[in-house]
Amino acid sequence: MPIFEYHCNQCGQEFEKLVFKLSEAVQCPACEGYEVKKKFSAFGMKSGGKFVSSSGSSCSSCSSHSCAGCHH
């Protein structure tokens, strides 16, 4: 079950959602609208104690365990 990032076209809210079915309608948690757009985002995983993003860069000392905390 992937987590996708979305942007609401109605209120501008950006949010993440765990998606069980790709055909599932996604609703904005802020305004409850359905005019949302899936953002293109990198995925990441831990490999050997290091965080590795889909771009191939690794964060050996990343304290946040996400690419948002890295400044590469």
C-alpha cells in the first residue's frame, strides 16, 4: 500500500494519503473537496542502516528518516 502526496486544487492544502486501491477517490482533509492532484514525489527506503532515495542518493546521518530532512 503506497503513500502518495496530493495537492488540493480547491484550497491549496498539500497532504499525504495511504492508498489501498488506485481507483479510490481521494478527498482533501482540509476542505473535504475531491479536486486533488497526485504530486510526483521520490520514494525512499532504508538499506543497511542508511536512507536511500529513489534518486540513488543516500543519507547516512539523516535524523528525520525522510528526504525532507536531507539537504543533498
